[in-house]
Amino acid sequence: MRLTEEDMMTNKEIVLEFIDKVFNAWDLTECDRFMREDYIQHSPEVKNGRDGFKEFAKGFFSEKPHMHVFKTAEDGDMVFVFFKCTFEGREGAAKVCDIYRLEGGQLAEHWDILQPINPNDPGANGNGHF
């Protein structure tokens, strides 16, 4: 089947759908669609490859995470996603920036920047985290 131009998604749209279908739905069956088999991982706690991601995600999904996206940006093959990650049934959250490189319409490489959020600390400037 050949895709038409209308069927093509931008890199940003692919990443946002990945977050929705995989991370927020806790559905690893969608990984083959979104992620290259040779996916390169720069998070030290996650192994390379699609299978390495799935191995990590099984434990991570047991905490029932939710990604609340605030901002996204696309620059060529790179997509930047700034979000708040919360967990069902527990306090605390994290401020995260995920960076993805896409190749052929699939996630090919990933970096992240994480900052835990203390719910009792409004910050010195009063601006909040978001």
C-alpha cells in the first residue's frame, strides 16, 4: 500500500501519537509501529534497541505514568517534547524534556532530561515549574 501525502504525518505528530498510544495507554504492542528495531538510547537505565525499551517500559508502566505535554518543537529529524510526568496513586512528578531523532517515520534515537518535582516546593521565584 502506498501512502499519499495526506496520510503522511510530521515527525512531531508521530512522536505525539507515540506518547499517546504507548506511554499514556501503556501499550507496548504499538512499539513496532513507532520505533526502529535498532533504536539508539541515551538514557543510562535503558538498553539500546526496541526490545531494550520494551524491557524498561514493562517496569515503568507498572507505576502507571501519565505524560502531560506542555510544549513540542520540531527541527528537521529532531522532535523536542517538554512534559510533566505524573503517576497514579502517588505524589510527586517529574519535569521532562525528551528529544527524539526520527528516521523513515520511526523513532531512531532518544535523549532525555529529567528533574524531579517536589510538590511542597513552589520554587524561589514563585513562577512554578510550568
